[in-house]
Amino acid sequence: MAQESWQFGPANGTLTLHTGVTGPASRTGHRLTIEMQQWSASVGLSDGVPSDVSASIDVDSLTVVSGEGGVTPLTGPEKSIARGNALKSLNASKAPTITYDAATITATETGYRLDGTLTINGKSRPHPLDVEVTGAQRATVETVVYQREFGLKPYSMMMGALKVVDEVFVEESLELKKDYI
């Protein structure tokens, strides 16, 4: 049985989060696109088939890329304020790392299904991931994470008239190097 390990990070792809807004004043808020700049993933293979997957994300590497909607375009200083609010909401000072560990991996028609544990804010929850593999060049994951499931309170202002929605859409896209194939 041949064992090998593939390592991935920001040089191989992107990890992007998308937030929404709700409440009576939601048209004044921005739907944010956030990138995590520091993360790593490891895929263990047994005879060329994925056998274990783990990932780690540095919460402080959060960067606000853009904001859609709102009364005015999102400015640089507002991006900094939004970043600070997001770090507070994520409790980054006490829980600086988000992790994922797959317990089982099952082949599907379009890639793999990972059944594993997601840990955010020190709270672990089962979280399945569907990985779509496109040819031999790209792997993508799209999932939804609910902040409250991890003991997080979504950011709000104006006495709750403007709130970030509980669900956060997460996308990860990895370029598979030829030497991984």
C-alpha cells in the first residue's frame, strides 16, 4: 500500500467567505466578500485514493476584499472596520484557528464526500463537505456554515436593524498540480 501526502495552501488556491445582511435597514449594509489569506490543508493518500484530509485556517488572516450593496461603495477604512468587527464576531483573540478533520472519505460521481468535524470558536460540530474534482486540474468545495452553531453571534448594529445573516457561504478552490496527479 503506497502512502503519500499532498500539502496545499494559499499558493494553490483561494478560501473565500460571503456574508449577507438582513433587517429593516439591510439595504444600507454591505454583503461582504472575505478571503482567508493564511490556511493549509493536507490530503493523505493510500494507493492514490484520498484517505484523510485536514485543514487549518488562521482567523487573523481574514481580509475584506469587497462589499456589495449599501448606500455607498465600501471604502478602504470601512473594510478595516468590517475586518475588526468580523474578528470580534469570530472571537479571534480566544480562538485564533479554525480546523477541519475528515473522519471518512467516500468517492462520488463528481469527486469526494468528506464527513468530518469543523471546529470554530473552540466548538466542534460534524460537517460534511462535497469536493468536486474537475478533470485533473481543479478541486472545489462550496458549503454553508451557520455562525450560531459555533457559539458565534452575527454582527449587528442600529439596535438590530442591520444584521449579518447567520449563514456564511464558504468556497474553496484548489489548483491541483501536475505532480499531484
